[in-house]
Amino acid sequence: MLKHVIATCLGALALTSTAHAQEIVGNVGLTTNYVFRGITQTDDGPAVSGGFDYENSGFYAGIWASSVDFGDDTTLEVDFYGGYAFSAGGLDWDVGAIYYAYPDSPELGGNSQDFLELYGAVAKDFGSFALDGKLSWSDDFYAGTGTAIYIEAGIAIPLTDDVAFDARIGSSQFDDLTGADYEDWQLGLSGEVAGIGWDLRYHDTSDFYGDAFVFSISQSFGG
């Protein structure tokens, strides 16, 4: 299985800008299906999540947790992440690292399910639409499966002041797992009503991983 932070916020992934003052923001979310890179993390069931983010002059760090269901004893994912977001050359850049931890997970083949991933992202807001791309790399991916990279790109288009459309495509590539490479894509509508964020999204993958419609709501606080 694969894991990641569920997108329950407005817009596309990581269109970041430099923060000019320190800020701590919390978030809580509920989704009908926690999907990461096209693959359910909850056996197609719902998940509840929450976390905190700290930002200061472009540097950021955070913690985020979600319920999961891998069909074993694993029930919890906790992500620790940090990085630096800045603007240069007319583009928005983001570099950082994220550690995926599963405190109650059993070992698989003698390997921990925890893993570390490094990432770099770039984005450009053109006003009527925004584009972004991201590369994530791990030298020892989930359950000791070896070197892996994930390449993704997306477009976000504001439809109204409160609603946006976005589309994303990604490619998962594994050096040590023959035949495991696959592609995924998603289409989404997101917005906010009375301070509550909502997201309706369709996920699909190549090969045998299948598809899913997902509805999520989220709430931020603090800041």
C-alpha cells in the first residue's frame, strides 16, 4: 500500500508563498475514502484526520495524523514534515521532507512500514489558472521496497470566488519492484461554505488499482 496526506483544502497541491510572520494553524478533516496516489488507505472506507502546521518566514513544519485500514493491525498514520517555501524567478518553490509513521503497524517481511520521502515542487500562478509540478524521492520506500520516485503535475482553475477545479496526473516508479510502476490521475472540485472546506474528487489509476469518488470536508483554526 501507499500513503499520503489527503487533500481536503481549496485548490491544487502546494501553490505556496513565503510567509512573513510566524503562524500556527490547526486542521481537522473527514473523508469518505483516504486515497493516496490513486490507492485507498482505508479499504474504501471513511477516515478522520487532523494536524498542526507552523510557518515562519518561509520555513514550515507540521504534524498530521489519519485513521487507516491496511487489513492488518495498522489503524493510524502520523506524518512529520518540514521544509522551506520561497519565490524566485517568478515561480513559487517548495523543498522539504516528510516521514510517514505507522505506530501500531506490524513489520512486513522483517521491514518497518515507516519511510522517509524528500520532495521538491515548483508552481506558477497565471491568474486565470495555476500550474505546479512536484518530484518526491525515497531511497527506502514503504516496507523496505527500495528506491522509489513519484512525479506529478497539476492545473488549478478558479471557477468562482469560492469554487475551484483542478486536475492532476502522477507516475509512481520503483527501482526494485519489477512491473509495479503505475500512473494515477484525479479531477476535483473544491470550495468553502461558512468556513468549512469541501472537496469532491474522482481518482483513477492505470492497471488494476481501480477508481474512486471521494468527498471530504475540512476545517482550519488558529493563525
